[in-house]
Amino acid sequence: MWQALSDVLLPVLLVAGLGGLLSARLPIDQATVARITLYLLSPALVLEVLLTTPVQAGETLALGAAYTLTVAGCLGLGWLCGLGRPVPEQRSLMASVAIWNSGNMGLPIALFAFGKTGFAQATLLFLMSFVGMYLVAPVVYSAGVPGQPRAGAALLLNMVRLPAVWMVGVGLLLRALHLHLPAGLMRGVELLAQATLPVVLLSLGLQLGAAGWPRLDLRVALATAARLLGGPLLGLGAGLLCGLGGQALAVLVLSASMPTAVNALLIAREYSGDADTVARTAFFSSVLSVPTIAAVVSLLPALT
């Protein structure tokens, strides 16, 4: 178990560490890297996952409802972690707790823990979390911002201006019509999708390298605990409430136990949030997730 988890976590820390080393030595335009990911690589990943992941309607609805409840609970925990702090920091704490790494950490760990059937369910949750991130994060960072005379219109604009949201509609339409992209175009989409995870990890390293060794304060510690401990507990409660059981419930709990997603950092930077708080939470939750995920995995057989 420990060997498997280290095999997953070590590459994450290695790539992020190389990004940090590069940022500490050379001036890097982090905003450009973030926008390449948000406006080009991430939309390709959304479209690729939508077009290649097998789904079943009943299971999708139950998992989707449980995921939504889990995210809502995590937003509440993040809000509590930020009580009394400036609004940008509070919103970034909410995003740090509610957006977790169900992709480059969650998927390989799910494959190890459950095999191919569990991996398919984990991929479905990854898609939900990836799409949900681009719907929830603009709301977190934009809702109630003063100085916007038409807050509703501005909020809607912030949500739809991200191409990843457009790709959801494109992917669903193509699947509904049973259409396939031309082979050459699909290969291009796949190439862009494959570049997404390495680049977002580099972005985390670039942020940490520019800021120096991350500082662990009370709020970041609370957000880290909320993500690693509160996440799986909320996932368990939401899954039971939505009627999930067996392996589907276990996959949801495992997914909700993952650390803060690096994409949360990219969105915080794009929406002028407190990127430093998100980066530090992502770093500490990733490092501390090894023992907590190991504990969750050891308890999962009780659910199945």
C-alpha cells in the first residue's frame, strides 16, 4: 500500500518541485502558463474525457447528486476555515477545500484499490469534479463582488467565458448524436489533454518557487485538515444520503479524500483570488495525503 501511494505521490512532488526550482532560478510568466492551461489544455482534457468515458445514466445521476452534496459541504467547511479573514482569502480557502485532485492522484489510486470497474467510476467522478470546478469556482470568486451593477449577468459571464464549460456542451452533443471527431482532430485533442496534468503540476511549483518555502499558518492548516479529513466524511454522508452503496460509495469516499487540486490555483490566479493561500493548501494537503489516503483505503473494505 505505502509503495503504491508513494509511486503516485512521488511523481507529483517531483514535477512540482522542478517547477519550483525553475521559478526560483529564472523569471517565469506564471499568468501566461495558467492561461494556456485554462483556455487550451483543460478544455481539450474535458472533451477527451467526455468522448471516451463510458457512462450509465442511473449511476451517473446518483454519483452526481452525491458529488454535488459533498462539494456543498466542503464549501461550508472552507467558509468556516476563513471566518474573520479578508474576503479574497476566505474565498480561496473555500475553493481549496471544495476542489480536490480526483485526476492525477485519484485515478491511479482508484485503479490500485478497485481494479477496472472502480476505475471507470472514478473516471466518471473525475469528469464531474473537473466540470464542477469550472462551474463552482467562478461563483465562489465572483458572487457578491462589490462594484458590479449587474452581478447576475457578470457571474454568468464569468462561468461561460471558460472554454472548458463550452467543451461540456460540445462533448455531450457529440455523444447524443453518436458523432465522432475525425481521427486527426481527435489525436490533436488527445495530445493537448495529455499535456494538461504535467503543466498544472508545474504551475503549482512555479507559484511555490516564486514565493519561497510555503508557510503553514492556522488557516491553511485548518483547510488542509478539512480537505483530507472532512472531505471523505462528507463523501460518506452524501453517498449514503443519495442511496449509494458498495463499490460506488467507496469510490466516492476515496475520491473525496484527495488533496487540493492544482487547478484550483490556476483559477484563483485567473480570478484574482488569493493564489498564495491556494498554493500552500495544495502543497501541504498533497504532502500530508499519504497517511490519510492510506487510512481511507484500509477502511474502504468495510463499505464494500
